[in-house]
Amino acid sequence: MGGSKKYSVNLPEDLAESIRRQAGPGGFSAYLAEALEHRVAMDGLREIVADFEANNEPLTPEEIDAARAVPRHHPSATADDPAA
């Protein structure tokens, strides 16, 4: 990821305080950035699945379970592996 830029956001006070406690001193922005990166990745995955299912049969529960069973950084989960 590139540089950073300051933004102003409004959060519910109880959520912001919970994040501050979890993140510790000076970690608030990094905590939010990590959470937002995760959200963007999940949104991207939803788009990929929706596109796949629009052109193919819906994924079966077994296929979903098999995909969840492969660790994220497992050697078999590569771009060369069509099952990854």
C-alpha cells in the first residue's frame, strides 16, 4: 500500500472506544486500515463468486467447505491451481 492521507470519519462512540482499547496507543489508524483492507478483500471475493455463479452452477456447500479448508497461504492455493 502507498502513502497515507488523513480523513475524518464519524464512528459510534462505543465502537471507537472499543477500537482504541484493542489497538493500544497509536494503533487506532492501523487497526482501522487493516479492518477496511479486509472488508475490501471480502467485497472483491463476493463479486468473484457472484460473477462465477452468474456463468456457472451455484457453488455447492461441499465446494465452499473445501475452499474454506485450504489455508490462505497454503502452497496449493496458487494462481496456477484452478481450485485455488
